[in-house]
Amino acid sequence: MGSFQSFPDDHQYRTLSEKTGFSLKQIGILHNRFKQLSQNEETLRRDDFKTIQDLESNPIRSQIIEAFFDRRNFKKDGVGSVEEIGFEEFLTVMSYFRAPTHHITEEQREEMRRAKLRFLFNMHDTDNDGTITLDEYRHVVEELLSRSGAVGRETAKGIADAAMLEVANISVGPMAPDEFYEGITFEQFLKILKGVEIETSMHIRFLNMDTTALCK
Amino acid sequence: MELKMFIIVLGLLVGSLMLLEGAASSPDMGTGISQNNHDHKDVGHNNTHSKKKPFPVLSLDYDTVRLPFEISLWVLLASLMKLGFHLIPRVSSIVPESCLLIVVGLLVGGLMKLVGESPPALESKIFFLYLLPPIILDAGYFLPIRPFTENLGTILMFAVVGTLWNAFFVGGLLYGVCQLEGLQHLHVDLLSCLLFGSIISAVDPVAVLAVFEEIHINELLHILVFGESLLNDAVTVVLYHLFEEYSSVGTITVTDVFLGIVCFLVVSLGGIVVGAIYGILAAFTSRFTSHTRVIEPLFVFLYSYMAYLSAEVFHLSGIMALIACGAVTRPYVEANISHKSHTTIKYFLKMWSSVSDTLIFIFLGVSTVAGPHRWNWTFVIMTVILSLVARVLGVVGLTFIINKFRIVKLTTKDQFIIAYGGLRGAIAFSLVYLLNPHHFPMRNMFLTAIITVIFFTVFVQGMTIRPLVDLLAVKKKQETKRSINEEIHTQFLDHLLTGIEDICGHYGHHHWKDKLNRFNKKYVKKCLIAGERSREPQLIAFYHKMEMKQAIELVESGGGSKLPSAMPSTVSMQNIHPKKTPHERALPQLSKAREEEIRKILRTNLQKTRQRLRSYNRHTLVVDPYEDGWNDILIKRKKMIELEKKISQMNNYLTVPAPPPDSPTIARARLSSDPQAWGIKASTESVPTIKVDLASPQSPESVNMVDEFGKKGSQAKESKEEGGLMMKAPSAAKERKDKTADEDDDREPQQRLMRCLSDPGPTADEEDEDEPFLP
């Protein structure tokens, strides 16, 4: 981390730290990264993400990038998406991937869990209607299998349908033939992912990040 | 009643065993004499006319079959014991099997001694070469990779640092104790003590498996203790050889210690490399076994065993080689071999490891009676106490350090279970047995002490761990089936986290894992997996596995009036496909005669037609006409069909979308584990097929709908617009998306049949929604 500039806005960092829970050091590192990605501009655009080589081979790349520009992830009742984000928004999105600290109450843990699952939910629910419809879910699975060619596309539908049915069965139970299951709501989403320990598995270790290794 | 008969049989068996032992071993001269007799007879026959004996109608010649006979008898005894324990449910729920087996061994040994025979001791060679590998291979092949790699750091810490700490603590303190007055006569020097410490400090995989299997604790703890028991083999091997080598010399220099560390790295990494090489060879071989399915399991076993032996040749860690071989082999071999081979491998491994396990414990008991003992109160008691203390201190200390790096911290309860679950077993015993009594005059004392520790851990800790687990309310293993949603999201999370790491610029855990996966997919899988399976992504493989399971469940349950499925058939496709409802086409009602006709045709043709039924948790039946039970399946299926007819719900359609033969990828993916069936499929073009397509072929929409669900990949949930029953052998269903049904039909010679069946009068418009057609 050779030339590490001194924090330009200590005060700003402190407020950010309080808001997102990162330490000052981590914020510094992330700020460096932000500047690197945005080529030293104030804001980050979608195109800037294209410079990251490794991201290109990720099947859900577009959804990840979209998540950064989604207002719903910035604050509670945001709607729609933006074209460019500042460092604060970048940090806010990153804060979804923090690990739970050791001394955390049950409530806080539950809160964190909900927040992370909300992030995931927002990634799936692209039209922001509060439910993940079958099409959206299909899209998710298709993207996941998008690197598998023809096989993927056709099986994806089957898998998505199966998954949807599973959710419907678990959440709603017996349905008459003419009822229609709208889609997965957030509460149902929470329920089906109960088995996956989100708060511990959805995290990045922000401990040591060597930003200089990234000049590709 | 059962029990009494069983006990009688058992008694007879044990009796015969001892008699035979006695008869055979009492004169080894007996063999000699009979040899002589043979010679004499031959000679006599040639030379002189010896007295002509009457032709022996019945003669006794036990010696030629002695060895295999005795081995078989022992194995039979062991298996009968195992059988017996499970007949007595009360006992087996309190006392773990291993304890009971040791007790049996003690009894048998005691009986033998009473009779006057010397009971056979557990020879180290037999143990290490024949009894141990099956257990380890079983463990390695079925090792849950994901939790193992996630906790690898912790496991390695416990295995390496923990074992080292234990060895030195116990060895050192024992030496100190032995220096006290009254024990000087033992002449136990430091190196011998350290050697003893290193032998006794290793947690034993056999014992851990035996006990932990019965208590069903959560995956994390299980993998921690079990992983530790596997990986500490390298440390044990190195320490053992190190101390054994130099105990005669008497001193160890710093160079030796340094060499020891290098040796450790060589032993562990070398073992893993050897195992991996053999694993890759096995995977590669399995790529070509599509024509010789019968010997597929043999390759897996042979390569793994050779890996173990090869590692042992170089004094590398055989256990780690075996684990590496099993873990590397599995993903590739499973993609290549047939379903039956997979089952065979699974059952053989379980069988062998079970027998080995039983034999080991019984022999431990017998050896206790047999082995030369030298009891020394202080030494033995101190050993037991020190090993316990060392374990507890080691675990607590290490956890303190480890928790700094873990996200999911280990609680005190976890630590207790880890410490308490550190059982010692037969490996320690065998290692001591291997010691040369001349170099180690106190070998017998060591033997006694080790046996005491083993007994203590297995009996006391083994028996009390279950109530303690319940008392402390330790999290138990989740029995829930893995749902497809969880699988999807696990994959999704993997990619998401990798992506975020890339954005952060952080080369972490996920980044490297992703790189490894991509490397695997791009190069390794292509080499090692035959055909199209190499490109099948994990999610699809998982999905197909679930379908197969559903199918098998369904067939096994015979398909009653209530169709069993993992999820109750309460929600169907139409509930989540509302936009299809405007286009729904109910099936027209056929007259009785028609139905009968169709049914007859089906019956005759089903014998030859390959059906590919696809649905998730409905009627799934992936059949292979070359498999046994084909007819049974057919009969069951027909029964199911007839029963369903009675159910008047639109939801229960049986849809059999045709598999597109043109795309082997797709076909393969359908049959997740029977590639052979796929091979056969291509040749069934000539098989007469029946296509009953009741949806009006004129409407393109219905065709599209059919495509939607009728294609191989789709889930094929019953739904109104499905269009009916289509049982086709491989034909080009894939192209249906682009062409109309008519074109499709033209390609089929059997279409005439179809036409007459599918033009029954009522057109698609006048549907009567309540009458499903189900031939």
C-alpha cells in the first residue's frame, strides 16, 4: 500500500464509519479502490466496472453491477436506479458484505440477516414490485447457467420452475387450481433461505486488501 | 425367540472357532507329519506295494483350507456380532458398538485362554495393510468436501499443532514422572517417552468414526474432529519414525529436528500428491469404461489401494494418500460411471469398512487378553490423566487462537465436544506393537498403558458422549433435504462473493476458489470426464440427481392412489403460470373405445419404447429397458396411470416429453447417472413409437406450449396446455421450437397412427376442462 495518502476528509470518514460500520482503515482502502476504479473521478459509472478483468468471467456480472446502482440498496425506501454513484453509495453497498462481529446480540444478528437477504432479494426482483416472479427467477437461473450453453438455457427453466413450486408449496401450501401464485415475497424468501446461514456466509474479509495487486 | 436362536448359533460358532484353533495350532508338527505322509505315500506308491487301504470315502484335510477358513470364521463372527447388537435395541442405544465389540473380543480371548490356546494378537501388518485401508477409503471417498475445505485451517491447526503439543506434553511429563523415586528402575529415557507420547497423542479415525456416527452431531464438529483424526497421521508418522530412529542413539540434535520438519512436509504433501496422481489415473481410466461397466468399481478400489501402498513404500502418509485419492477421484468418476457402479462402490466401501471396523475392535479385545502386559500403576494412571489434560489444554489453547481468524466462532460447548471426542484407538495400539522389544525394553509397559488409554477413551468417553451431547444441547445434524432453492442460492452467493471480491480488488478465498473451479471446468473435466457430461454445470447435476431420487422413490413406493412426492402435489404449474391460462387447452374427451384402443397399443409398444418421463416430483421414471425390473416398472406405471384416471383434477397430467436425441448433451443431462442408456437411445429410432398428441396440431400456440414443457430440459409439470401424453422415442423434439408440429410429424413414420388418434372429433376449441385424458 505504498503511497497511502492521508485521509482527505477525516470527519467524513468518521461519519461514514459510523454509518456503515467499517473501520477507518478499511474505508481508506476502499476509497483507494474506488478512486482506482473511477480513474480518480468523483463518481463511478457502470462502464468503470468493465475494467475489472476477473469480473468478466462471472456469470452474474450484470446483476452484481446493477446492484451497485440500485437505489434500494442505498437507503430503505429508495426506488429506481442511478447512473453514477459516489463513494458513500459504494461503501454502503459494500457494507452488506461485512461479517457479524463476535459480540452481537440476537436482534442485531437477525437485523443483519434481513439486510443481507434484502440485498439478495433486490438483486432478483428487478422490477421492484416486491415479489420475485417466475420470469425474474428464471432469469436468475439462466444467468447462473449462462456459461453452459444450450444445456443451461433449457434446464434453467425447469430448475426455476421447480424452485418456484417448492417455494409455493412451502409458503402457501395447497392451492386450488385457479389460484395464482404471484411470486416470492420477501418474507417467503426469508423462509426458504433459512437453512443457509447468510450472516456468516455472505461476507468478504476486508482485513487485508492489497489494492496495488490490482493494476490489471 | 430370534435372539435365542442367534445366541445358540453364535455359541456354536465360537466353539468351533476355538476347536479349530486348537486342533490346527496344537501340532504344527501335525502339518509336518501329514506332509511326510504325503511324501511317503507318493514314494510308496511308486516303489512298493504298500498295504492296500480301502478307498477313503470321507477324509479330513483341514490344513489346506486352514488359513482362509479361519479368516472367514473370524469375519463371520464379527459380522454376526454386529448383527446381534442391533437385535438388542436397548443395549445398542446406551453402549456404542465399539465398546460391545471390544467386550466380545475380550470374551473370546478369555475363552481361548481358558481352553489353553494363545489368542491371536492384532498383528500390525494385517492391521495396516488390510484392515485400515477400507475404513480410510470409505471416509475419504465420502468426505464432504465443502465443509472440509471451509474449515481446513482449523482442522490443520488441530491436527498438526494439537498433536505436536499433545506428544510433547505427555512425553515430557511422563519422563518427568518416571524420574521420580521408585520408578527409576523402569529405565525410561526421554526419547522413549517422547515416542510413547507421540503414539498416544494421535486421535484415531476408526474410533472417532465409530462413535461419532452414532451421535449425529452437527456437521461442523463432526468434520473438525474427523478431519483432525485423518490429517494427524502425517504428524504421527514423522514423529514415530523420528523418535524410533534416534532412540537407540539417545540424542536428537537441532539438525534432526529441522530434518524432521522437512520430513513432515515431505510426508504430508508427498502423500497427498501420490494420492492425487492415483486419483487422476482412476478418473482417467473410468472415462473409458463405458463398455465394461462391470469392473468399474474395481478400478476405484484398486487405484486407491495402490495409492495407499505406494505411499507406504516411501514411508509417506498412507492415510493422506488414500484420502486425497478418494476425494480427487470422486467427482470425476461419478460423472463417468453408471448408476449401478456407483451404488456398488458405495455399498462395497460401506461393507468393507464396517467389517474392518468390527474386526479391529474385536481383535483389540482379543489382543488385550493375549498381549504381553506389564502393569505399572503409576505409569498407566499418569498416562491416562496426562493425555486427557493435554487434550483439553490443547483444544482450549488452540481454539483461542483459531477464533481470532474464524467467522463462525467455536463456542465452549464446541470445544468441549472436540476435546471429549478425541478418542484413541487401534492405530496407536498397532504402532506400539510394531516396536522392537530389544530396542524398547519397556514396550510391554507401553502396550499396557496404551490399551488402558484406549479402553478408557472408548468406553468412558464413548459411552458418555451421547448423553453429554444431549445434556449440553449441542446442535445436531440437520436432517433436512437440501432444497433446490438453497442450492441455487449457494451457487449464486458463490458468484456474488467472487464478484464483490473482484470489485474490491481483494484476492481472497472466493477468488481463488473460483479460479480453481474455472480451471477445473476448462481443462481437467474435459480430460477426465467422458463425453458431454464434462460440461454439465453443478446446478444441473444437482437437479438431475434430485429428479432421479424422486423417480426411484416413486417407483419403489409403487405409485399408490396418492402419488408420493417430496412435496405434496398441491401446487402445480398453472398456479405459477397464470399468463398461460388464456391459452389453456383442455384435453378433449375420448370415447371409451378410443381409450381402450390406445391403451392396447401402448401396452404392446411400451415393451420396446424407451420412455423418458420427466418431471420433478411428479411421476418420474427414468427407465432403461436393459435393466431388470423393466416389466415391473411398466406394470406399476400402468397401474399408476389407471389410478390417475380416476382422479378428476386437471393437475394430474402425465407428461412425457420426448427427449431430443440430436443433442446428446441434453440426453445425457437427463440421465444423470446412466450414460449407457444414453448410448442405447440413439439406436432406438427404429422402435415403433406412439405419439399421441391431442393438442390440436393446427394451433401454433399449443405447440409452443408443448415446447415450453415438452422439452427435455423443462420441468414438465402437468398443466392444461401441455397438450397431452407424448411418448416418443428419441426424435427431433428439439427442433419443434422452430418448426411447426406438422413438419415434425412428417418425420415420423408412425404419424399415421398419431393422426388417427389425435383427430378424435373434438377440436381444441371445445374443450371440456374437467376430463383429463390419461391413457
